[in-house]
Amino acid sequence: MLAKRNPQIIRVFRVSILGILPVFFLTAFAAARAPWRASAGEPTGVICTVESQMDYPDLCSNSGPGAVRVDYWQAGLLPRRPLPALPLDPSLSQLDRSYARAGKDAKLNFYSSVEDAISGNANHSIYKGFVYVSYVQRIVRDEGTFFRTGDGWIVRGDDLTPITNKDQFNGFALAQTPDHPFGWVLPYEGVYPSRTPGGSADKHAVFYPRYTPVEVFDSQKVDQTTWYMVGINQWIVQTSLGLVFPDTVRPDGIPAGVKWISINLFEQSLAAYEGDRMVFATLVASGLPGYWTRPGLFQIQKKYDIQTMSGSFEVDKSDYYYVGDVPWVMYFDRARAIHGEYWHNNLGGRHSHGCVNVPVADGHWLYNWAPEGTWVSVFDPSGKTPTDEKYYLNDAGI
């Protein structure tokens, strides 16, 4: 009678019973087998549904229909959780001046006034080489275009090429320390992942443009080359990634609870910590071979919100550089500093004369966050960066 009057009740009852029975039998089985627990790699002979295998992986056969999903779940791939990243305030990337590059083949002349520049009466010159200047005013006259530099000098417009604000990479702040290593894709052309470690690129897979953030869930070596799993059936070779490995132990010498910065020269990455919690991460460009960024434990000694850097190491000045108004400078090892850079887009690769270059916005964030005295740990897990003092007799920079 009830069934005729309420067919929906019967259907709900049947669905409820069918849903409860597997849980009942699995629970009873678990209770009966309570004295022992199957190891992670030991099949029990019990074939479970996918859902049950996700909920009770130690009671189900590791060859069951949900075994692969369980592996992904245990690795953190299912469900996929986003990195606890916090975007930076866009205003951090803004500068109050523009920049231009000088030609490589001639000295750059500076004039006291536009009239002196028109007549060719230079006040002083700097060597030809790697030369950038800032400017705060563009002056157009019948005689030509002129620029007023950040420190007040006049430079002829035909001696400079203004650079545009590039779409530069930025790191990010973190709400908490990530559960897995993470980083960014480095090749200019981007990458297609491989389905297996060491395999060829899968052109049907998702494409990762340059500087795409990724998480690492597993690693394998193939012919001495490390491959990282960044997704289900997605593997990328180590040389295509710049990674951050959360430090589980503070370096010796850094007290508990203080702010400190970790710079990984092999990965070309930087992470900032408050005690044991990571709060910021980005890519860097450190010293080229011969102009190494020195491994060791240091502290930020001096800070300048803007500073011109120049120098050379060769007798003939062939390696001369002059970079005007470098922003957010924090010296930590003699003339080596963490600072913002506006003149290249090679984050994740060695580029400097010993300094640690970071994007402008990242440099601004770090400058605001890190007081003088902040600890800086520089290390190279590959061991390829020399540590002998003889390699660091000349102070470096930029």
C-alpha cells in the first residue's frame, strides 16, 4: 500500500540501503582486521570501489580500480589545491623615472645644460660599455631631443635608446609555507611536458608558457638527469625549471623567530622566511662564472632606495658597466647586494657581476620587509660555485 502511494519513498529507501551496505561491510571488515594494517605497497586481496579505495587505501588492494587515484591523492594531486600565493601590490613595480641605454661603441657625454649639449661642451664622460642611465625629463628642441638624468645632468637624445617597461616576471607573497616544492618555467619558448620521465614532449598536453608557476609532486632521475612531475602524466626536465624547496631546517647560525632570506644559486631562486614560515618567493639572477655570488651566511649591512652602480675588472675597461639609479639596494656581502633590476629579463639565470638581481616589484617588497641586520643564507646545492676566498678578492656588484 505504501509503495503504491509513495513510489519515491521506496526509491529513496533502496538507494539508501545500497549506499549504506558497502560502508557497513567495509567497516565490519576493518573491525575484524583491526589487529593488523596493510602496508602502503601490500595488496590485501580486497577489491574496493574507487570511492572506498580513496577513503580506506590501507584496506583495499593496491591493484584495485582506484589505486592510481589513491596514488595521486597521496601525492597531493587529487584534489589539486592551489599554491597559497598572494599577488603583489602593482604599485610596487612603479618607479618615478624612466631609463635608457647608451651605445656600446662610444663614451657617453654629460652636459651641464641643454645649451652646452648643443655646443658640445661636455662636463664629463663615462667609458663605453654596458651603460644605462635614468631620466626624469625629455626635452625637445629644434636642435634635437635631450634627456635630464636622475642626477640632473643633460644627455643628448641621439646617444640614448629609451627602454620600455617590459612585462616582467614577479614572484609572490605566501599565506603559508607550501606543502610541496614549487617554482617557474624558464625557457623563453615555454615547454610542453612529457608523459613520462625522460620522454619526448607531448604536444597534445597542456602548454606551459615562460614563468608559469608549477608545483612538484615527484622526481625521478633518467641518465643522471632529474625530471619533476608537475601534474598527472606531466614531467618537466630540471633545466627547464627554477624551483624553491621549502627549508625544513634553518641554516646554522640563524636564530629562531627572526626574518631571513634563502638564496639558492643552483635553482636561481630566493625565499624569505619569518622564523620557519615562508612568506615570499621569487626567481633571481646571480653572478656569472668568474663574478660569482659567494655562498655563505651574511646579514644585510646597508640599504639604499636608489643608487648608481659602476665598475670594471679588466685593465682595459672592456667589461665596464654603469647602471644609473638601481632601485631597492640591500648590501649583504661587501659590494654584493640584493636589488631590483630594470635592464634585463633573465630571471632564473646567472646574469650579474655578483649581485642578486630581482624584479623591481620583488625588490621593493623585500626592501620594505627586511630591515638592516636581516640574515641572508646563500648556498649552491650542486657544489659548483667556488667557496675559496681567492675567488672573491675583488668586490663585485650589479
